[in-house]
Amino acid sequence: MDDQGQDQDQELTVESPRQYKALSHPLRQRLLLALGGRSATVGELAAAVDGRKSTVAHHLKVLQEAGVVRIVETRKVRGGGEHVYRRTARRITVAGRDAGPATALLGAVAEECAKAPEEPLMVLRHLRLTADQAARLGAALQALVNEATEAPEGEPVHGVLVALYEQSAPRA
């Protein structure tokens, strides 16, 4: 579907247990990635994630109840209704340290990368940084993502995953 996402919030910070639980399932992560900046029906999403409509509908309901997706349109089709879904925000950030959503997100990204038509760019680098250096790097990464402009509809969608974290100290 063609969609510019005008009524989409810029960012959603996940903080509630319901939101964490909703994001902890890999298929829900894949559905959010498939929605990206566009709207889609259950059928379109089922095709995008190679899943059954009933399974996709169930997971969309969980995401909707957590406030991560919403119904933006209902169409009449064959005597019934067909919902069109959209993410509530363009960016979803996770507060706290719960590993469940991060693990699910990384798993969903790994599946996307495995299906990418070209070799994805992935860099993992460990740096020793002062608190000030880490803050500046984090701000620069955030600005880079915020300032990226999107190409017109019809161009390929690219995933961008940015992470900056302090490693835990090794246990003695």
C-alpha cells in the first residue's frame, strides 16, 4: 500500500510489561519490520512474512493491545471487514535491560539479512570510551538515523539497526 505515515508518531519508547511481552516474539518483530513506514492488511503481512493469516491476525492483535500498531482503515470486502494496520511510531526504542525484546529483534533482523538480495553491511566493534565519548557517539548515531531521508515509494526498503551499549564487567 502507498502510505506516507503522516499520522505516525516519530518515536515510541517501550516501557510497559505488556509492550515488552508483545515485542518478545520473533514473528511480531518481523511484522513490525514488514510494516516499516507503510500500512498493510493481514493478507499482505502474511505474504510478507510467509505466514498464515490467522497467525498473523493473532500477533497483530497482541501488538495492537500493546499500543505498537493500530488499525488505520477498515474496508468492506465480501460482506466482511478487512483491517489495515500501521505501526504507531516510525522508531521503536526499548527502555530498560530486558533481553527478551532485544533477542527477538536481533533474531528478526538476522532472518531479514539472510533473505537480503545483497550482502548486508554489519560491523561489530568494541571500543574503550569515556562516558563523554559514548554520549557523543550515541548522539551522532541518533542524529545520523534521524536525518536520513527516505526515497519515494517504489524504491527498496533498507533496514538500519543501531546499537551502542556498555559491556558488563567480566566476573572474577
